[in-house]
Amino acid sequence: ALQNSSSPRSVKSTGRTQYHLNPQASYKVAILGAAGGIGQPLALLVKMSPLVSDFTGPSELADCLKGVNVVVIPAGVPRKPGMTRDDLFNINASIVKTLVEAVADNCPEAFIHVISNPVNSTVPIAAEVLKQKGVYDPKKLFGVTTLDVVRANTFVAQKKNLRLIDVDVPVIGGHAGITILPLLSKTKPSVCFTDEEIHELTVRIQNAGTEVVEAKAGAGSATLSMAYAAARFVESSLRALDGDGDVYECAYVQSDVADLPFFASRIKLGKKGVEALISSDLQGLTEYEQKAVEALKAELKSSIEKGVGFAQKQS
Ligand code: NAD
Ligand code: LMR
């Protein structure tokens, strides 16, 4: 666990906004799976944040979780070439279930960031476990899809010769294959794409994880880029907890924006977790995007049901 104790009058620049840290703030972040490919650089990156200035935490899981505000879960096995994220279900479902049980017992009010794949199923598993323990708060459970946004922003900036820091592409749906849907028509700043560019970019963003898995040829999946993305999502959560009223991220959360119980969209983060789902992103979609939303629903629904079924069978 990393403990934050911010210094008085410190000012933090996020690239988008500046705000004053609360001098009384003191937060703890636990990374479960901290020895792994994602966990190691993630722990270092989170520790670099001006909101995190101390390190505490005994090795016991229960003790490590006590008093924690944000729990990040990158524990579990990664893919090898030829595998889908769903092929990780049999191993990672149990890992996530066990860890979330410990979270429920020791820090039920924490924000929970689930990175372990298949995210489309591990988040519903986490929700069921928290329900079984009587501590489920849908506003505080997040599937981390920040890497999809980081990739979308990067590929669009490269293609259109824009400064990366200026680009923001919402990515909705889920975190596997066609369930990853970048809304390129909603890119900020407004950018014109040809139909070919939209298709090429969409497929590249959807397959970026697989591209890394193939390039690593059996040595795992994306690690450093995921650590960067997870650190960004932790930082955003800490800023929201700290009272910043202007924090928006994409995440896979309990939702009612698309007739499915869980769906990734832009959300507004506040002190209590999800403050608002930005459903307006799903309005005024292009025909290509509308078709893609309809096409992803069956796969996402079945991944959600698989997670719920697993957790209910185990209870
Ligand atoms: P890794 O094998 O390098 O590290 C996983 C770590 O989890 C290891 O240190 C292992 O000891 C630990 N672990 C396993 N079981 C555990 C348990 N029961 N309790 C605590 N720790 C446990 O793998 P990695 O590359 O860091 O990837 C981890 C997970 O993240 C994979 O499932 C991968 O698919 C997923 N991932 C998700 C995204 C995303 O965008 N959401 C991106 C990249 C990777
Ligand atoms: C990613 O998108 O990089 C992760 O989900 C890991 C993977 O298996 O692709």
C-alpha cells in the first residue's frame, strides 16, 4: 500500500487543469499483483504522484488493505499468442474473486480498479462478490479501460499530426475485440476522417492488445503502457477524492446507457465514485458507430453473464 500525504499549498498541473491539493488529504493506494509486469512499474508511477508521498503496508493481504482508499487489481495471468482474453477466465476469475472478497472484508468503501482480464467478466464477478458480502457500491467499482483511450489518442494524434496532449477520444463498450469501440466522431478537437481512416483506426485500436501479445511472442501482454494508463486512472481517482470537481475518464462500470448491466463510457468522477455517466456521447453517433454498438452487445452480454454465473455458482 502506498500512502499519500500531500504537502500544504502544493499545486498540481494535470495538463488540462490546475488545482490546489487539500493540505489535510491522506490517501492509501493498494496494488494487488504488484510484483507483476504491470504491478512493478505501476507501483513506481503511482509513487511519483505528488498526491502519494509515503509507503506503508505489511505483507499480509488483510492488513495491507485496511484503510485503503483505492485498490488496483492487476493480479492474474496474461495472454499468449493465439489466446483471447476470455481464455484467461478459468484462472483469473478465481483470483479476482478471492482478492475482492478480501477488499470487501477490509476496505469495503474503497474505489476498486479491476485490470485483470477478461475485464468484461471480472468486473461482474467483483460486483457479485461485493453483493454477496453486502457491501456493493456500483459507483466505486471500475473496469480499467484507460489503455484503450491512451491507444486511441495516440493513434489519432499520429495519423492527424496532432499534439497527443490535445487529443481525447472516448472509447465505449467493453475491453475485448469488437466490444472496444472508439467514438472517433466525438474526438476532441474535432477531426475529419475518411470512412477508410475510421475503419482502419477502429480496427487498430480494437486489436492493439493482440498486436502487443503477438510482438511479445509468449512473454505476456502490454505492461508499461498499462502501468501508465492505470497510474493515470489512479491519479484521476485521487483527484476526485481530493475534491477536484472536473475529473472525467472512460471506465467499464455498472450502467444504464446501453441496455446492458455493465458498459464502458465516459464518467464523471467525484468523492463518492461515479458521479455521472456521460450518456450524451452515445447520442448523434455515425451510422458506422451505431452499427458497431449493436454488434458488440451480444458478446458483451454473454461475457457479463459468464462472470455473474461463475460468482453465483461459487457462493
Ligand atoms: P504478470 O504475470 O506479469 O503479473 C501478474 C501478477 O499477479 C504476478 O506478480 C502474480 O504473482 C500476481 N498474482 C497472481 N495471482 C495472484 C493472487 N491470487 N493474488 C495476488 N497476486 C497474484 O501479468 P501482467 O502482465 O502484469 O498482467 C496482469 C493482468 O492484467 C492480466 O490478466 C492481463 O491480461 C491484464 N491486463 C489488462 C489490461 C487492461 O487494459 N485492462 C492491460 C494489460 C494487461
Ligand atoms: C491489452 O489490451 O493490452 C490487455 O487487455 C492485455 C491483452 O491481453 O491484450
